[in-house]
Amino acid sequence: MESTTEQTVSWCPSGLADRPESVVLGVRSGEDGSVAYLAEPVPAKEVISLVPEGIEPRRILRFASHCESDCRQRVGTECGLVNRIVALPGPPRGSAVPRCHLRSQCMWWNQRGVDACHHCPAVSSLVSKDDDLGNLVADPSTTQEQLEAWIAAVG
Ligand code: SF4
């Protein structure tokens, strides 16, 4: 999915904050930390300095940056992370998806379509140590079977 042209470059919706192209995708809000998407991309460098000292920016914001071929989540030309994310329970099919400025260039959308959009708001790019499921999903070595077993075990 990597490309040298701006038209076809794929963007990661759980991206890094410190790349030259990084933008704020949305704000993590509410009790569950769901992402509220910005109507337009805002350069990350304009926002990072406004985050209070001592707070990891990814705790309160989601960033988008270019999908990188050496990302540990890459499996060939695909993103293994989004495949695990969409394996989790999510909103029913047919539910509305949030408006998102990134969609047309989003790696997750291009790979998993509307399923990715249904799950995307719940994703945090910063997983805490005590978030067992989050860590399982974030681990590139986790298999579909392991995820299903975890979900079945917690009911
Ligand atoms: S492989 Fe997935 S997690 Fe990694 S940069 Fe690309 S879209 Fe993001």
C-alpha cells in the first residue's frame, strides 16, 4: 500500500504524532474514551504543544500518519492490527459510521471497509498495562483463535 505519490499513499488511523505529515484524527472523549472525529485534519504539531505537560498526547487524541512498510503490524501489504480489531464484538452491521476526513486514504477502510469504521472509534493508540484485551489485540503475534477464546471466556 506504500506509494510515492500523495494521491495513493495509505494513512494509518492509529498513527504517530511526530511525523511531518501527522494530523489529529480525533479527540478521545466521554467515559469510554470513544473518538470524536474532527471535521478537518489539524496538523499534529499545532496541537501537541497545547497538551498539558505530563499527559501522553495519545491518551486524549488519535493521530493519523502514513502507513509505514516497516510497521510491526504489517503482514505483507496488509495491516494485521485492523484484522484483529474487527474480530472483536462491535456495533451491529448497518449502523451508521462516523464522518471521517481520513476515510478515502485510510489503510483500515481500504482493507476492511465499513467494519473498520464501526470499530475505529473504540481504538486507543495507547494501551495501558492493565488492559488485557487491548494488549492482546495490539500484539502482532495474537491469532484469531486466541482472540475468539478470550472473548468466549469473558462472555
Ligand atoms: S500496518 Fe496498520 S498499524 Fe501499522 S502503520 Fe499501517 S495501518 Fe497503521
